[in-house]
Amino acid sequence: MKIYITLLVWMYSMSISAQQAIDTIYANDQKNVALFFPKPIRQGITGASHFVFTYNREKEQYFGLLQAKPGTESNLLTITNDGKVYSYILKYS
């Protein structure tokens, strides 16, 4: 019985996977960075006002544009219309 429980716990622990590392996107105030997603964007939010993420709110599209001004790093949270969430770290460069 102990072997069975130990084996079961071991198999369960092997199936647990860690969260993927968050990608970093570098942006500046001279060029727009285009971000493409597999489904149309429903919502996009930046964590600081010196990063601006724009996308078409009237007609759902698969891409958005990111621009930045000098400042500390922040984050971008994007939700597509199928409910998937994408999170990125933003840095000015």
C-alpha cells in the first residue's frame, strides 16, 4: 500500500509543470512595436502611463501597437476574445 501511494505521488509530481518565463518586450518613442496574437484582442492594459498599447476597439483585430517613453519597466496584460491571457514585461530601450 505504501509503495502504491508513493508511486502515485511520484507520478503526480512529475506531471506538474512550472509556469513559462515571461517574455520581455523592448520599446521606445521612435518606433512602434507591433504585437500579433492568435485571436483578436479584446483588452490590453499597460501597468504604467509611459507605455501605450493601442489596438482597434471598434473592430476586433489580431494586432496591437506598443510605444514607450523613458521610465521604469512595467508590464502588459492582453486578453484575446477566446479568453486567453498574455503577459509581458515592458522595458524602455
